[in-house]
Amino acid sequence: MRQSADDVFLEVNESHSISYGEGEQLSAQLANKLSEMGLQPGARVTAQVEKSYQVVILYLACFRAGLIFHPLNTAYTLNELEHFLADAQPSLLVSSSKRCSEAQTLIKQHAIQSVLTLEADGAGTLWEDIASYSDSFEVVHKAKDDTALLIYTSGTTGKPKGAMITHENLSSNAQSLIECWGWQKHDVLVHVLPLFHVHGLCVGLHLPILLGSKVIFQAKFSVERTIDCLAKATVMMAVPTIYTRLLSNARLNKEICRTMRVFISGSAPLLPETFAEFEARTGFRILERYGMSEAQMITSNPLKGERLAGTVGYPLLDIRVRICGDDGVLLGSGEIGSLEIAGPNVFAGYWRNPDATHSAFTNDGYFITGDLASVDENGVVTIVGRDKDLIISAGLNVYPREIELELNQLAGVADSAVFGVPHADLGEGVVAAVIRQSAAVNEVDLLKALKPNLSAFKVPGKIVFVEELPRNAMGKIEKNRLRETYCSVLSDT
């Protein structure tokens, strides 16, 4: 590491900053606390908490104590939490006092060893006695192929799978990005992303930490505060929805961005019109990159050189990509097929799920991403499609099968099909086509019944009732036809 103890690590707000020295001290104290609670190296720490600097310290403390960090979206309901606890089998659950109280039955059912609370303002049992612990901690050294992070990602079955991210995965990807994006110690990052996926947690923290850069830390995204921060920052990472919201504010202009070096976008496709408008307003061409939970960052447009809207650039250092047809045969330049990748960034496999792991890799060790892509003669990758059922709403993955399973068990629902349609703010919105058993079944009641069991971002923005679902000759629902028919159903949302 190249930071000094006095360098600012996290600027929490205008009056509160944490230095790298304080970050090291606090993470040591918290690592001591976790160890004294009996947590052994390799144990999972499940954290379903609001974004705060204390979560960052918890993440670092887990590294130091050899624990596996397992972050969860706070939007997950109690019903969804049950699967994660059953599968990850954590030794420690960290959550709000309200959620911990709600989850008492689950905590007992899954024999969770310890429970600590952490509120959005930093209060709670995780932090309350931190000063009483030693600020010296001997780091537990782990092998490069040991799991450091457990990130859950869903699939067509609707059951999320835990991607085992190793220490080598994390370190290799961070080093590749430092080189690719020209990261320097003097860079200042505006951190507006959540800490429950790899974009905000890994990319947004590891690069600054490795070089001792300053992070302007926003617990909650605010258009006004973000624009204020741009005037004293050099780098920003965001999802397309954030960029469209910034563009809605007249204060965003070239002058406010005068200290900026690069704007980075990912987690969902960036519309060409957003790309063009942002450049016209700020003078910056957004740098698009491509990544996923199982591999963190995979490709990136160049820091210096042409950035083409709609492309995701070149493979990062030591990462190999190829395009294959349905028969597994390697395709040529410009041909569209299945994108497969290999490299030190690719995860070790799915947690306690050897069948899913086996299915995800080719015989020669390439990970099958599920995305459709092409690679031109210069090596530039363009994502032209993806697992066709996947919906990306405000940068969050929504898997229709999970919602369909919930819908189909509701009284009065004969069948359903969930799909994504364009949404001006979210990129894609969720729509459900439902065959109902009687006219008494209505949208309001169905949505009300879904909300206790699904995260808010998964609940359909619209339910349309149909007599039948379009199917092909094999009986498979043709969601492309539903998307075409209802493409403007959320246009006024």
C-alpha cells in the first residue's frame, strides 16, 4: 500500500473524515472483536445493512480475520433472506435491529452463532464498544485461492447461487483496473454505489485502497450532493440510471466537472443518447466497461483512445474472451455468439453447488457468461444480448423466474410471464403478463400479495392480463413477443 496514516481514506461528510490510519485502527479493533466472539477463519459474515462507513470497516476486518464477507441487498425480504441464511450458513448475521428482531425464527432455525446490529447511522451492537478492543491485530494469512467474498447471483431457476470470489480474483482484478484506468494516488473517487455487489464493494474500494486515494463516500445517492462533489473529485463510477438523473439537473456542466478525469459506467447498458448528451453537457465521453458478479470487471473501453457508444471495449490484462456458437465451435470476427471468458478474475465456482459450477464452465475451463456478444477485428467487444430472461433495472439484476414462482402460487393466477420493457429512469422496468382464473383477480391485490415476499425492485411496475401467453411450437413462452407488444406500457411511469 502507498498510503500514509494521515491521508484521508473516507470523506463521510463535510465535517467527518476517516484517515487511512484510523481505518487500519478501527478494522483491527473490529477484527479483534469478531475473533473474540469465536468466529474462525473461513466463517461467513452475512451483512444486510444500509450503506455506511462502518460497513467498509467490517469488510476490511473480515479480510484481516480470514472471514468470508457475504453482503446482501437491504431490499431483500424476510422470505428471501431465508434462502441466503440456509445456503451460506453464516456464523454471524449483521443487520438492523428491526430485521434481526423479525428474523429470530430464522436465526434459531439455522443455528446462527452470533447476531450484531448496525443501523444506517452507525449505531448498534457491532460498533458500540469498538474502542475497548486492541488496535493491534495479527492478520490471518489466506491462500490466493481461498474464498474472500460470497456474492449471490440468481439464475433461471430463481434460486440465487453464491459465487465464491477468491483473494486472487480480487487482487488481480484491482491491479488490472489500476493499469487500465490510469489510477493514481491523487485520484479522488465519488462513491455513489451500494456495497452489496462487486461494482461498489470491490472496484469502488480496492483501487483507492491500493494506492491510498481519497473516497468521497455517499451513504445515499443524491443528485445535488453528487454534483457538489464533482467539483473536487477526479473519478466517478455509476450505473446508467445515475447518469440520467444527473443529466436532469441543470447544474451539471463543464465547469462543475473541471477537476474530473474520467466517468465510468457499467452494470447495465448505457443508451447511446445518454452517452451523447453527457458528452455535450460535460465534455466527457463516459467510459463503459463490462463485468459481472462471477468475474468482477472483464472488459473496458480505453482510458486513452476511441470510446464507442454501445461497446464495452477490450479484455483486461490476462483475461481471455472468445465467442462460440451453439455447437461450441469458435466463431470469427464480427460473428455473434456466446461470450466465454477465462482469467485470474474468474470465480472459483458456486458455493456448495457442484452441479451449477460444472454447468457454468466448458471442458477447457472457460466460464460461460450467458451473454451474447461479438468481437471485431481489433478485439473490441460488443454485448448484443444476454440471458434473454434477465432484466436489469437501475443496475440491479431481476430474474423473471423468481417472480413467476411467486405469482403462480397466488390464488386466481393460472399462469404468468415476467419480462422487461424500456423505462426512462430505470433502463428497464418489470412487467408481468398474467392469465387469471376470474375477473375478480385484479392488479392491486396481486401486487399487494407480492410485496411481502419480493424486494421492491423486483415487484412488477405493471401487471397486464391476457387470455393466453404466446408460445412457440415447443410450448416455450415467447417473451420477445410480449416485450414487443407491451414495450411502451411503462413509458409514463
